[in-house]
Amino acid sequence: MTAPHWTLQCSACGSAAPLARAGLCPACSQPLFARYPNVPKSTTLDARWDMWRYRPLMPLAAGESPVTLGEGLTPLIESTSLAADVGVARLWIKDEAQNPTASFKARGMSAAVTRARAEGYPGLVVPTAGNAGAALAAYGAAAGMPVKVFAPRTTPRPILDTIDAFGADLVRIDGHIGDAGKLALAHAAETGFFAISTLREPYRVEGMKTMGFEMAEQLGWRVPDVVVYPTGGGEGTVGIWKALEELAAGGWLASERVQPRYVVAQAAGCAPIARAHAAGLDRAEPWVDPVTYAAGLRVPSPLGDRVLLRILRETNGVSGTAGEEDIREWTRRLAEATGIDAAPEGGCALVVLRDAVRAGRIAADSEVVVYNTGSGASYRA
């Protein structure tokens, strides 16, 4: 068999790691990243119409077919009215609700399940605040692999119903996603299932980075001034940042700018990254008693905290929080202004952007891409 065209390297200490049964760095227990030879812009992208058209920069072995449901290639929709509302020159919404299972999580699960199937894992397990569980249930079904999902009882009912519909073994728990994570890891240790937790293995973020590939391509291989991402576990922000680094290394970018300024948007009731960033720290302390309507932001102790805080430092980034009333109001505004059935995470992103512009932390002449990470329908019982 042809050797894989990627290697694994620690995001923190730089140590190389074996491909087989990859998890965290064996040396320092921080997330691993897949690394690729530079792929020049002369490379022809695949003709297929999903995220796997970027396969030269993806963890897919020669001759291998991905586990796919047609994820990716979501629209980038400009809104002049929202740009005026928040006070910037131009604003686009990257609508991840149009993925299979109605969120950006489909991308990561397609990549991770592809690798899990190739490595012969007996099954898949995930802790979830909602959308990750629905996505894994769908992609596990597509791969013919059993799936175990641990979810807080506070997860929106439509998402739990979706997990059930795909035949996953769903365990509802009292507590938050951190509690679900402990149960998922214990189940993986007992059964040999692949634990697909955010950044605990290296492949979910490889699916997420296709959001960055697409954004750059949709803008004519340019990078916007600012990217706003509603952040729970952080794999979306990390993925976009990683994608742009890889594009720059291959000479794909037409703009001199390689990275935008990143805005990490969190709910006021669960904001470990925003709190750590404001304090100038390089890691985040767990958030006690996380509470927010936006279930995807209810992540009290993100494993990717060090990477996220590094990205904010290196890009002169901004972090901020939104209260519950503002999240609901701006989710409604997003929907009414664009026709996008926005999740509350998308509303949170707009609130934090508005506040950053008002405070002079984001310039009024900025071109901004805001990610709506899921569907409002997932929150309606």
C-alpha cells in the first residue's frame, strides 16, 4: 500500500507522532496536527462537489474513498444590512447550517470517521453538546460502524431526536459536556472504540479546515480582515487558521495577508477562552456551572485552549461575550436580514462583533466573515 502523504506533529512541543491509533501527543498530551508537503497552487482540485475536492490537503490515502454525505461547499452570503447594523464595510455569513445534519460538525466527522474506518476501529464514541453527536450518528451509519453518544439532558430535543433517528446508542446524562467527555473516554478504553472528541484526535480539525479553504476560494483566494467564529471547543477557529497556513505555504493566496484577525465569540455564561484572553493567559481555567441557550458554546474546559489563545495572540485577535437576550435578538436579526435559519451561535458571533466595533477594537472599514455554525431548526422542539 502507498504510504500516507501526511505525518503527525504535536501542536505544542513539535514532537512527531505515529499515525496508527493517533490521539493526543505521547510526549505532552496536547493536540496533534496532520502535516502535509506543500501543495502548489498549480495542483488541480478534485472535480467532486463536496469538501473532499481539497483531497491533496486532506488525510485520505491513495485510492481510498471518504465517508461522505456531501458535506462542505456551503454558501458565503453577503449582507449589506448586517454590515451596517454592526458598523463594518462588508460582511459575509458562511452558512454551515447547510451541511448534512445541519451544522459544521459534519465536516469533522466525515474526516474522522474516514480514518477510523480505515484503521479498523470497532466503533465510535463522542461526548456532545448536540451537533457533534448528530453528525457522528449520521457518519457512523454511513460507514456501517456502531456509535455511542453521551449527551447532557439539556441538549436541544430536536438534536437528541436526530441522534436517535440514525440508530446511535444515546446516553443522556446529568451534567455538562465535560462530564460526558469522561464517560466517553471510559467507554473508549473499555471497548476500543475511537474517541472522537474535539481535538483529542487529529482528524476532526482536518475536516473543519475546509471551511478556511472554501472561504479563501470564494473570496478569490483572498483573506478577509476579520473572521468571527462562535467558539465552544474551538476546532472551527483552529481549522480555519490551519487551512490558511497551508494555503500560504503552497502559494495559493492572492492577498498579502495570510491570516485575518480572529474574533472568538462566547456566551457570557460560558466563556473560558474570552476570560483567559482578557487576562493575558496562555491557557484557560475551567468554567464553573456553564449556562447558555447556545448549546454549542456550553464547553467549560476546551482542550484546544492553548492553541486558541496562541492564535489570538499571533493575529492580534479579539475575544468577547454575549448575554442571552442579545444572543436571541441577534439570531432573529440574522435570520430576518438574510433568510438564513441561524442558530444562536451565529447570533452570538454578531453581538461580539458589534461590541468590538463599538469599542474600537475592530475597524469600521473592515471586511468580515462571520460563521453561522448550525441551524435554528435544531433548537425548535
